[in-house]
Amino acid sequence: MSARAAVHLWYARTDALEPPLRLATRARGKPEHLIARALVRSVLSRLTGFPTTAWRFGANDYGRPVITRPAGARELRFSLSHTRGLIVCLTAWNRQVGVDAERLRDDESLLDVADRCFDPGEAAALRGLPAGDRHVRFLEHWTLKEAYLKARGIGLSISPRRVQFDLEGGVARDIRASFAPPLSDDTSRWGFGLHRITEAHVVATAVERGGSADGTLVVNDAAPALASPDTT
């Protein structure tokens, strides 16, 4: 498989980074946000060979980041998410991608969020689960919705209840979505995945299908690249 055919999921556990990087970012505040910016530049440079200082970014009408320079990398797509303890970045050439990461937490208010933001059938199924299973299932639904809306480039400008996922039979290998107006899409256009990079986090990916990358996702630890002087 050529380098441009692969879809890559890059991650960095912020509690496992080298001490100098952790201390430098904590001294300046918002460590996940600062490390995330470094991670994007480092992984884009690793994929293309361009130096980390070469990257310039713009945004679409909904605020989604896009590459504006170097010109030779404008067809490289990326999506970024960070939560306490984990940063993830999904990359692919010539196809839309979205990723979302959330940290597990024991919070009964998530059921109220589901009532507001999930399809009624999804919310009812969630409430029907044993209490110990609800938090993981909530975050599986939530991260899949966010990943898809990021891949579409529209974010939460559309209610997440407009895309639904049926996970009642367990997390299947082939996750399917359905769509309600004003969303208009074909579920066969997308490949979805759920990943447990750590026991404390749920990560979801949405990748536009096409070409030889279908079903192939490479998971990479980005910490070594972040530790190099050129990426911090």
C-alpha cells in the first residue's frame, strides 16, 4: 500500500510524554491544546516531508481547520480531538475524515444530555442498559456523531440527533449510520470505527470510503515525534 493510500490515527497520551514537553506546556497553560497543535504539525510533516514550520491553516465556513500551505499538501485531510489525558489526530489523502475522543466519567447527567441530543430511540436504548454500561455506550454514540459531523465539515451546526447509530447488538465491525433531515447522505459512503486506545477513553473515527484504503486504519503513537526538537 502506498503512503497516500493509508488512513492514520495518531495519538499521544499526555501523561506519558517526556517530562520536558509536559513541563513546558503546563507552564504556559492548557497543555492538551498546546500539545495538540504540536502533534498536528509533527504528523503532517512526517507524512509529507515538509518542515513543521511550513504549515499554514485556514478554516471553512463552520470553523473546520484546513491546510492552506504548503500547496502540495492541500489534499491531505486531518481531524483533531483532545480530552484530558489523550490527543488524537486522524489523517488521510483525498478523503474526508473525522475523529472524536472523550474520557470516561461516571456522570448520571449524561442521560439528560442523551434526551436532548440523541434520537429518541437511541436515548431509550441507553436508559434500558444496566447502569454500569451506560457511560461507555453514551460516549460510543456521542463520539461517533461528533466524528461524522467533523468529517462532513459542519460540526455541531447540525444537531447530533440528526445522525443515528444502532449499537444495541454490540459494537459491530461494520458500524452503520442513518440520517434525518436536513442531513442527506449515504451510509455506504462512510467507514466508522470505535477504538479503545486507553481504558479511560473512547475514540471514534469516520472515514470517507474510496480507493485502496477502505477498512485499513494504521494506529500510530505520536509521542516520539513530539519529543523531537523540531516539533515542539
